[in-house]
Amino acid sequence: MVFWVFGYGSLVWNPGFEFDEKIIGYIKDYKRVFDLACIDHRGTPENPARTLTLEQEEGAICWGAAYCVRGTPERERAAMEYLEHRECEYDQKTLVNFYKEENSIEPALTGVIVFTSTPDKEVNKYYLGPAPLEDMARQIATAVGPCGNNRDYIFMLEKALFNIGHEEEMVIELANEVRKVLDLLENGISRENKLLGAAPHIVLKSHIASLELQLLPEAIATDS
């Protein structure tokens, strides 16, 4: 028994399950978007995090990592059960072709599983849809959940794509905007007041500290 799964988000840097082989490569006609809510890992129902899903776009490519699980049906089932629990916000398993850098014509693998979500708010309760860059950055900068904070998700994604040699402009732009929001919060000035020219609103230091106290060790693997 054998199956391959493609990771394009936290699976790139933190797979969290036993695998036999890892290959860096890409899939075609999909792009990353931060349009999916996470309410149990890096966010809460009251303040959901924004995490990645894939959106179809002809001509696009999405770099990431393919993981292989070989062995008994029990081993395969254990890995899939872990992934389904971890990726519970995703309502689809799509089969895709996976390509390596040295050959963009012939796929290196076929039938690779990738977790995706239906881009429809009525069908998929976790689908947030697109938003302006500043709104997404503010949400990512402030969301916190049982597995940590949302900002670490995008910063680790940015680092992971750098490490595999395939940085992504959208991720860098959004990560930099999140840093701007964090700088404003740390300086005690809300972005809204600064943009509107209103009197600065001082955020109490104790509020910032309370966010930090909610963080859990990164060893927790049930990320999304």
C-alpha cells in the first residue's frame, strides 16, 4: 500500500506524521489564498485565524512538498486519520499531478492527494473568501488559538518557502503587512486611528502580555 499527499501550508515545515519519502515540487493550475478560517488551531470561533487553501487558476503553480506513506493498511490508515483530523476545515480531497523542477511536462507523480476547500460560504462554513490586504493582515496579527498564534503560521510559511528555494510574492507581501500591524500594536497605536488621523489609542501593555501567555509550545503538531 502507498499514498502520496501534497503539502502547501504547514505540512511543508511540520508534517506531523510518519512518512517514508519527501519530494519538493509543485502542482499546476492552483494558487495559495488565505481564505480559510481556522477556529480550533490558530484561532477561535470568536476570532478565527486565516489559513491557506488552494484556488484554481489556469497557468498558476504552487510549490510545496509531497510526502509518501508506504506499508501496511494500518499504517496508511493511521496517517490518513491524522491528516483528516488536522485538516478538518478542508471539505475536499483532490487528486493532482505533481511535478519536479527538472521536468515541467511529465509529472513525477500522479494521483497525489491534496486537501482543498469549496470556495462557497453556504457550502463550506470555514470559507471566509478574499479580503483587502490590510484586513487580512490585521486578522492574522491578532488571532490566537490552542496551537499558537496566526502570525507564526505566515512567518513559518514564508521561511519554509525560502528554505525550499521558492519564495512567493503574495506570502512575502502579506507577511510584511502583518509585521506593520504588529509594530503598530507594540507601539500602542491602532492602525485605524493612525490612518484616520485620530488621537492615538494606547493599548495597555497588559493586553499584549495576555496574548503572549496564551501561546503553547510549538511541539504541538495538530496545526492547520
